[in-house]
Amino acid sequence: MQTPQKIAVVGSGLVGTLLAIYLKKQGHTVHVYDRSPDIRTIEFSGRSINLVMSNRGWKTLEDIGLDDEIRKIGIPVDKRGIHLQDGTFITQNYGKEGEAIFSLSRGILNRKMIDLAENAGVEFFFEHKIWDVTLANATLHMGETERVAWEDLKYDKVFGADGAFSRIRHRMQRQSMFDYSQEFMKIGYKELHIPANQDGSHKIDKNSLHIWPRGNFMLMGLSNLDGTFTCTLFMPFKGKNSFEELQDEQKLVHFFATYFPDTKDVIPDLVTDFFKNPTSNLVMTKCYPWSFEDKVALIGDAAHAIVPFYGQGMNAGFEDITILNNMIEKYGDDWKSIFSEYEKSRKPNADAIAELAERNFMEMSAKTADANFLLQKKIEKWFSDKHPDMWLPAYSRVTFSLQPYSEALAIGDFQDNIMQQIMKTPDIASIWNSESIEKKIIELLKA
């Protein structure tokens, strides 16, 4: 246990709320501020992408004894279900038998986490707008608007867990020697949904992450406990096959009939959902350092917002908490060392998962419909099953292990280079599981 302090967490999202529980368990007084209303009292906004929990996230929850509570509100997903344009449906297992990610509704999970935090003794202040922070003495500045007189809230420590457009980071950016970058993808997303059957069952396989890959755009669906699916349409904002083109009901219906014909019977509210729900942006941010002396630190999306295509945004944020807690256990009350070692450990791994997530859009939207890519994945699984000590697929390194993201990226690139050579083998489709291919992969690994 540390010497008790008064700590503020700005942001009541998943990372901020779980961090608050960790800090409370260390004996601190913890206040969480959020400018939005209590999510438990409002209907979710229609701009959600379902979350997936994998090993890194479970590790953080297990360490504090919350994993069983969260498993109750999730659905295991052990494979991709790929819907080709001609109506063919194929599946691709994520890992070995028994390995699965968990589909979780963002709204349900966030409400549950706030309940758990309050039960632990964390105090929440909703509809409290934090506009700025004085870094030198960890004082928050709160007011109804940016222009009115602010109330000063003095703390011993402040954590910025307030997302990609963090106000805490905004203040830190005004220091010298603070690096920051922001990039918007030219792809946006829109939430759609598949309702449950009349008996409450799912219309399509609930244990698959459903993907309709169509090149530079795709539809994705993840199951919910109530029998529904949260679907997300990812498309360019402008150009051919873009949101810009789908401006009326006739064009929208024709577009889905052409590219997603098998959704006609499962998305009955397509037109209503499409024109009601907003078209949202995807942003990537990077910065460094993540802390100021022993007073203020960033965590989660405030430090490293990434795109959702590897399903690792929440998991990476939760892993931030694991590493921060490791440093607390190591350094005790030496907060300067805690923050310094935390940011040095996490920065290269945050950059690596950002790279992996951006790349994975192309894999999901285009490659999953490519026969050569599917054969490559089949060869990788076959070889990995025979030689688990020699080959672990990149997806498994990221999703089903705790190996640092930076190592997973480097080894994944090395393995992909080997597979590109294997795929050039004459008649590979016929001899992919032969002794000669096995020997060739081993030789390339040793080389």
C-alpha cells in the first residue's frame, strides 16, 4: 500500500474507471470527473463499436479480481465469419481450440465498471467540465464554459484518461519538448444493428466476428447478450463507394443489395439506422512524454488513441494500468520513478499496436476475401500446430499472449516475410501441407 493521497482521474470511460479502482485499492481517495452525464442514466448515442476483450485486458481485470464479473456480460468469439459478395460464408478460427476473444457492449461494460468503482469507494462527478490543469501543483480548473470564472480543484495527482481529445494532454502539449501528432483516417464509420429473433436468439452465429469484406470498405458485426448484433459500416468519406454517395434511401438500398445482399433479411431497420446514426471519425494520436514530474500522467486514449481494427484499444489501455501498477509495486511512493518507467515501458508498445491496428484494416476489408491470403493463414496454422515452439501467428501474439506489442510487430513482420517466400512456391495450393514445405519453413526460420 502507498501513502494515501488525493487523486483525480479525468474521464469516466473504461480505462479511467478501472484505473480509479486500482488507485482506490492502493488506499487513495479517488475522484473521477466527466463532462458528460452518467452513462447509466442515458441511452447510448448510436456511435458505438462493440469492444473485444482479449488476454491483456483479462490480465488487468484478473489482477484486481473483476474478471468473473465482466465475463458474465460478454460472449466468447472464437472465429471470423466471412461473408463474400456471392453469398458464400466461410469461417477462420482465431487461435487454438478454446481460445476466444469476448464481445462486449461498450455501454453495458462502462455502466458495469462504474458500478464496480462506486462499490469500491470511488466518487464520481458527472457533468463537471474540466477545462485545464495547472501541471506544477495538480490543480484542475472546472467551469460551465471556457469563458466563465473557474473553480480550482487541488489534488496530489491527476490522471488524464479523457480520450483522444484530452484536455489534460492539451495543457501538456503547451510545454516545450512535448511531441504530439494527430491523424484522421479518410475512413469513417456508422453504427447499424441486427435485431434478435422473436424468441430472443441471434439471427446469425453469435460466436463469430462477422465481416463483409469489400476492398476499401466493409461491414462488421459483433453479438450482444440480448440476441442483437452491433454492426459497423466502415467506408471512405468521399469517392466511389463512400458515405458521400449514399445520400438518399434509394441509393442506400441499392448499395446494400449490390454489396451486402445477404443482410436484407437480418438488418430490417437499415434505412432508419443509417440516416439516424451519425457518421463518425477515426483518429490516431501519439505523444510523448506521458507525464509531468510526479504530478500528472496520461493513460489510455489520452496518450495513444488508435483505430479499432485489431480490437486492442481497450486492451492496450487496460495494459497501461497493469504496467503502471507494476511500477507502483516496484517504486512505492516514488511517483517520479513510477511515471518515468511507466511511460518508457509503454510508449514503444503503444506505437506498435497503432501500426498493427492501421494495417489490420486492409487485412479485414480486403485480404479476408482473398484465396491466397486464406491459404497463407491455413499454412501458418498447420505449421504452428505442428511446431508451437517455433511459430506463433502474429494475431495470437497480440491477442492471446502478453508478449509486448513491439515484439509481436517485429516477429510478425519476420514471419510474414517467410510466408511471402513460401507462397511463391510452385503449386503451393496442392503441396501446402507437405514435408517439403515444412522443411522449407524451418530452414527459413533458422536462416
